[in-house]
Amino acid sequence: MSRLDTVQWGTDRLRVSPWRGDHGIAYVAPAPGEPPRPEALAQCLRTLQQAGYSSVLTSALNPIEQQPFLAQAFSVHEHLHLLRHDLEGDLADPGGPAPAFAQGPAPATSRPTMRRGRRRDRAAVLRVDHLAFDPFWRFDQSGLEDARRATPTSRFRVTVVGHAVVGYAVTGRAGPVSYLQRLAVDPEHQRHGIARSLVLDALRWARRRGAMSMLVNTQEQNDGALALYRSLGFVLEAQGLDVLDRRLERDDHAGAGDPPDADPRRPGTDPGLVDPDRGRSA
Ligand SMILES: CC(C)(COP(=O)(O)OP(=O)(O)OC[C@H]1O[C@@H](n2cnc3c(N)ncnc32)[C@H](O)[C@@H]1OP(=O)(O)O)[C@@H](O)C(=O)NCCC(=O)NCCS
């Protein structure tokens, strides 16, 4: 199977990578707010079929972004709640003050400490991610890197207890909008206020950087995350997002027009697109 990481047709550009390292499933992400034209999407599907993929999963799309995909017989794989936090008002924590976590480098105590995430934390962060998320939603290394690079600026924070990473958050900002891209806490350390501190840190960072709002999406049945976000002042948007999927049939190969401008670089290495990672629940 050849490797693709973007498929371009005219001015339409779709980012493509194997879904969580599964080389049978292609993850396809249009640039936010720029749904592909029908012919570009049809060509993309043919290219993916030729590249050996058997099915396609999209990033989380709003109703307008979904239209060309639905016209190509995609169906809803999963509905996600979308929540927004206005950053212009007070950032009061209705849940009460966050636990007094130390910031920055800390001695190895049992007290949770939040600090900047580093490259060498990646394995520990992915371990937390694997413990916290269902297999389908777990990040691999490229997922984590994509989340960090999806916006022009981002913040990567980890919470450590002793020397062990027990929680992390990735937040990004693109213009006036910030995105809580990912949040996970080791199940053995949950319900101790670690996520609340990470989200408050993300909100404060985004506001300092001039963002007017923060968005986060989460699975419909993720009651814990919903309760957390609502307790911190996030409000459910009227319309959520949908992850769509579709099998690739041999017919997708028929009728190809001019060859697309496929970029056979390594998957997951295209940092040029602003993709608020709405395909992943935070
Ligand atoms: C959601 C998650 C990040 C919460 O982490 P946490 O450190 O346990 O959360 P906190 O202790 O800071 O919880 C703060 C508040 O959020 C709410 N909350 C958190 N987890 C909850 C749960 N499982 N059920 C109900 N309410 C919950 C509560 O109001 C809680 O306050 P309380 O403990 O005083 O009642 C964690 O459960 C997790 O990693 N889940 C799997 C990954 C995930 O869902 N990430 C977010 C995806 S959008």
C-alpha cells in the first residue's frame, strides 16, 4: 500500500492518514470550514481505494462540512457533543477552587504537579491515553503529534505524581478560537481534581493568548467529561458534530479523471493545515 498524507484536487486539499495506525482505515480531514467539492472527494476516494484502504473515517464535521460526504454515501459513525466556553467573562470555577497543584519542576512527592509536557514524556502520555480511552479513540504517536500541531499555537501540559505522568492536556489556538484538543487522566488518579486543574489551566492560557472562546467535543455517552466541562462553564452547542464513515468499494476505482496531486510523504507529518482536531474527542 502506498502512503499518502494529503490528496489534492485543484484547490481542494484533504489530509489523510491511517486511522490510529490501522492501514486498512483511512482518516480523512478536510480543512475546517472548507468542505471539498464533490468531484474532489470522489477523486480522493478513488485514490484511497487504489492505495489499499478498505474504509474511510472522517474528522468530526459540522452539518455543512458533512454535505459532500453524505452525497458520497457516507453515514454517521458517531455523534459528538460540541461545547463552547466564552472567554470574555469571568473564569470563575463553579466547582470551587482547583486543588493547590504546584506549577513547574517539583520534587518527587505524592502531590500532583502540573508542568510543561516534553518530548521525553510522550511514551508516558500515550500510556495514560491508553488507560483512559476506549481502544477506538486511543492516540498513537502520530495522533498526539497531530493534536499538538493542528493549530498555529498549542500548549501541552502534564500532571505528574512523583515522577509518573498521570494526566495531560493539549490545547490549541487558531485566531480567536481555542480548542481543548485532548484531555486524559489515569483511571487510578481520577476524581482528584486533576482534569479540572488541566482545563482551568487551558482556559487561562487561551484567554491570555487572546482567544475569545474555547471549543471541545466529546462522545455523547461520556457523562464524566460532560459533567466536568459543564461544571467549568462550558455550554452545549445546539448542533454537535458527526464522525462519518464509509466502506471503499471497487467501484470507487472506476471513472477516475485526471490523476490527483497525491503527496506520498509519511502519514501524519503535514503540519501545514489548521485542523482543530474535531475528529477526536478530547
Ligand atoms: C473525564 C476525565 C478527564 C476526568 O478526569 P478527573 O481528573 O477524574 O476529573 P476531576 O477529578 O477533575 O473532576 C472534576 C469534576 O468533573 C466531574 N466528573 C469528573 N469525572 C466524572 C465522572 N466519571 N462522573 C461524573 N462526574 C465526573 C465531577 O463534577 C468532578 O467533580 P467532583 O469529583 O468534585 O464531583 C477522566 O475521567 C478521563 O480521562 N476520562 C477518559 C478520557 C476522557 O473522557 N477525556 C475527555 C474526553 S472529552
